[in-house]
Amino acid sequence: MKDVRISVIKKDFNQELIQTYMAPHRAASARPCAMDIGDSFLVSGTVMCPDGLCPWAWHDIESFVRIAAFEGKLPDQVPDNSWVRCCTDAFRPVTFLIEPIDDEVSTAE
């Protein structure tokens, strides 16, 4: 089983949707997700939600983390065998790069 790195590569804050579809008292205090572009999380050994990663986002991307850990193949993305997936929070989605990493790289982090 490979270690897997989950990296935040994009985040959005959809003010138009928030103003239109979120209750006004909640919309007034809505903030972007606390994760930042460049944040990285390592899944090593047991495939579990890493500390600091939003549990809701984990729910949305976990199956792809498992595929990467067990060396599933997806040849048409760069880097090879990586996945770009996002959480399903339409108000403030975060996009992740999910990629298996070599043992030498993961032990150095």
C-alpha cells in the first residue's frame, strides 16, 4: 500500500450562492474554508482522515484516497495516477490533488 498526499490546490467562496440560498443570519457570518492553498495532508498506513482535514471533505474524497493507496491507475491526469477531486460544499468548495507518493518521499516529510 502506498502513502498518499492530499494537497489543497484551489478554494472558492461563492458569495452569490451564499446570498441567494443561505439563511440571512448564516450568510452574514459565512467565511471561506479554513484550509489554504498549499496545505498538504499525508495518509500513511491505515486509510483514515488525517488530522486537520475537514471530515466533510474526507467523506467526499476518501474513495479516491483508497484507490491511490492501493495503486489504482488513472493514466490521463498529471502527475500520473493522481486524482483531482473537490468537496461538495457548493458555497465554499475546496479542490484537492490526491496522489500516491514514493516511500522515500513520505518518510522525509
